[in-house]
Amino acid sequence: MKKYLLGTCVLNEGEKIKRVITKLKDFGQFDILLIDDGSSDGAVGQLRHPSLSVIRNEVNRGAGFALRQMFDYALQNGYEAIFFISGNDKDDPRDLEKLIKAIEEGADFVQGSRYLKGGGFGRMPFYRRVATQFFHPWLFSLMTGRWITDSTNGFRAIRLKILKDHQVDVHQTWLDRYELEPYLFYKAIKLGYRVKEVPVTKIYPPRQEGYSKMKPITGWWSILRPLFYLGLGVKK
């Protein structure tokens, strides 16, 4: 078993998840866990990779639920850290080296940023750029007391000792959708863990392929509410 786990989650990503798995060449550094969260397109069954394991949910349970499945798997199997890459081919696997380097240099939580010098993005809808480069990072930085340039990018790494902290509870049911990622990022900062941003590239696929499963209003509230709930002490 390797010391790192690479996790990804899909819901009917078709050819995009095939491209992601094909690009993952470094078999020596990590095992791969894919959560198939209720797909009906049959694409996951066609995947082949020497380090790939698959957990299938018969119905869609949500991004947060799938992340918890990855965390539980990683903890049960004794990995040191877990890395996350998008299942819809928006992330560049070559950037994994930057995340791995940061973990090996002592970081506990590594956040990929497309807005740091050396990062990049392409084909991003204008409203998403406004939300991800300005609105959410500003609010997130205000609530955590630390300036962050890219608070919503799911391309990140987490040392598993954070999940063992009694002040972190990822199994709360209100974290089933998009809440869990900002929840963990917030907790890592506020609990004093070593947090580092590294530049990464995120390229949105052509619009006809579909670039996100997130719905504009409910999805954005889902990633915003952990900031309010935790900041106000409504949730733990």
C-alpha cells in the first residue's frame, strides 16, 4: 500500500472521467479511489488502472457524502494524506506534484489556487470567475482571518490527522452536499493547522460537455452556509 490516496467522485461524467484516469501515470506515489455517486452512463465500468478501486452508490448521495466515503476508506487503510482531483477533467494531474511537495514539506492542508502566480484557468463562465476569484475568497478570508486566493477549488490535499481531531466532525448530515469542503478548509485554518496554497491550473471543458453539476442558487448556498454556521456558532 502507498502512503497517499488520490480520490475523485463522478456522477455521469462519461468520457471526461476516462480522460482523467488515462492521464494518471504515476502508479508509485498513490492509490486511486473513485466514488461513483449513482451514475447511470456505464463509464466507470469501462475504466482500467492498476491502482484504481471503486465504490459505487446506487443512488446519488451528494458530494459531501462521497467525500466522507473517501475519508473513511483512507482512515481504515492507514494512508498518510488524501489528494482530490476533479472527475470531470478540469484539473491538470501534473499539478499533483506541487500538492505532494507541500505535504512532504510539512503542510497539513494544501489548497490549489488558480489565482496565484503560476496558476491558471480557461473557459470559465464570467459569473463563476467573479464568484470564485472575488466574492467567496473575500468572505472566506474575512470569516477565517486569513487571506485565501481560491477558497472553492476542490483540487487540494489533506493530511489525515485533521480528520482525527475531536474538534472536526465530518459525519454531520448537514455536510452531505457541497458544505464539507469549505467546512474542512475553515476548520484547518481556525484550528491552527499548517495551511498552504499552491498554484494549479483548472480548465473548464467545452460547454456542450457540461462543466458542473452544481446548481447556481442552491449549490452556492451550500458552499456558503458553513461560513455562516461556523462563524455564528450554530454548528460545530
